[in-house]
Amino acid sequence: MTTHATCKRCGDCCRNGGPALHRQDLPLIEDGTIPLADIVTLRPGERAYDQPAQSILPLTAEILKIKGRDNTWTCKYYSPEGRACGMYDKRPVECVMLFCGDIEPIAAMYDKDRLTRADLLPAGHPLLELVAEHDTKCSPQAMEETAKKARDGDTDAGQALKEMVVFDMEVRRMVAEKAGMQADFNEFLFGRPLRALLRTMNINVYEVGGSIRFGFDMGGK
């Protein structure tokens, strides 16, 4: 069996996306090695790269991941220039277990003991209720289904999609402005913006004259 000793440090695993975080990684968050601002929440129904399957699949459960860098999925802590990890000595457990020459170890633990936002926000935290409301009103699965109908010309679906996007945008603005939290925390609290998820469906969101407009790339239908 191939072992970790043969790793060539090509960086492919780091470029395919930062690791999902597990309960074993909780000390790294508690001691500040991984700040919440460096974490993005991927929500059920959202499509994401699955390392063991090596393909993009819809998620069945919430995942917390280290953010990407330079508007890509390349792990925030990976330096493409130096082909090195900025936190190698204290890297998350998935990084320890992942090896492209033998994916059995990570496949065995990949979907087990994953951290969620509820694990990191204390019970009774004032933002938990808002997070739950946002998850209900801005579900990635509902967004995708509604967007497909809107793209096919359903005007009611187009209005519903607009309301989802506006709510998503306003929640993020409100938390940054009124709660005094850095905008960087929004992707941990509410996941990726709906306009970013829509972009993966070749749907662009434009703010025009205080209103929301959609641009449908029918070639990507």
C-alpha cells in the first residue's frame, strides 16, 4: 500500500479546496489558530467538491471549511508560490489523513464528527435565531429549484428568487453594520452569498437603481 512518505507535495489536494473541519479540530479554533473569519459554511443542498468521490455533489449536511484564496477554492493557508502550507504543524485532521495515493483513511472519517455552526456558537447566542431564519428563507436547494423555474420564464419564481437574494444581502449588511461584526464573519454565519451560488448556475445578479436584476446565461442551462 502506498504511504504518506511518498507524497510529492504537488499541492493538488490544497488547490481542490480547504479541509472540512471536525471535532478533532476544535482546539485549533479555540486557540485562534483558525479564526471564524477564515471559515466558510457550506449548507445542505449546496454543491461542493467531494474529496473521496473526486466530484462535485450536493451536500446532505452542513460542513465548515477553511476558506479559499484569490477567489478560488485553493486553501487560504496554502502558498502556491512556495508550494507550502502555512499551518502545516497544526493542520486540521483532514489534511493529516488526506493522501491522493491512498484515500481510504480520509474516506473512512470524511463525513464523521464534522463541526457545525451550532458547535461554535454558544447556546442562546443572539445570532442563532437569525442564522436559522436565513437557512429557512435562503435554502440552497430551494434557491436552485426556484432559479431553474425563473430561468424557464416563471415570473412568480423570478419574484421569489429576487426576495431570497434581497433577504440574503440585507441580513449580511445588517450584521456587519448593526452587530458590529466584520463582514468576513458572514460566510461563517450564513454561508456563501446566494449571488455566488447563482453564479455557479450561470446566473448573474445585478443591482440596478436600487433593485435586483438577473442575467441568465442560457448557454449554461
